[in-house]
Amino acid sequence: MEGSRIQSSSKLLLIILALVVVVGASAISAAKAKGNGGGDGTTCGMGTNELMECKPAVEAGSAEPPKPTALCCSYLKHANLTCFCTFKNNNLLPLIGINVTRAMELPSKCDPTQTANCA
């Protein structure tokens, strides 16, 4: 009986993991189709390393995240901020530890005149 429960739990975990992978891949494909994630490895004009530079300032779980670094802010100056609006209601970002509200506020934390202007 115990082995059967463990086997059922393992199968359920594998199904959930497969669903997360499929949903994640679908979100990435949809973003690329909208031009938000280019085939050149960028998302809204920012490369992976550039996005990672900004991640500490938008991570969930801390009461007061660190301010964005000067390097992060310089990357944001060249990003397509309107493009980031397509991620505003993305349910996957919290799963990877991103606080969506903080992410949407990030441009203005670097430069008060910079906003994503999401409608």
C-alpha cells in the first residue's frame, strides 16, 4: 500500500513537472511570436545576462529588494519597455521568483522619466 502511494505521488509530480515545462515553453513561444523574445536570445531587447543583472531588484520574497544596479539601469535604457507590458499578467514569473509588480516598477526606479506605459 505504501509503495503504491509513493508511486502515485511520483507520477503526479512528473505530470505536474511536464505541465510546467509545456506551459513555460508555450509562454516563450508566444512571446517570440509577438516579438518579445527574439531568436537572437533577447527578451524585449535585453539579453539573458542583462536580465540577470536586474533580477535581484525584482525578486520576490524579500521585504525590501536591493536597488537596481547602475549596470541594470544602463541595460534598461536600451530595452523595449512597452514590450515588457506583455509580461505584466504572466503567471509564470512568480514561479521563477520574480515579483511582477517590482518588475513593472523597475524602469522608473532607474529613471523616474522611464515607464513601460502599459495600458
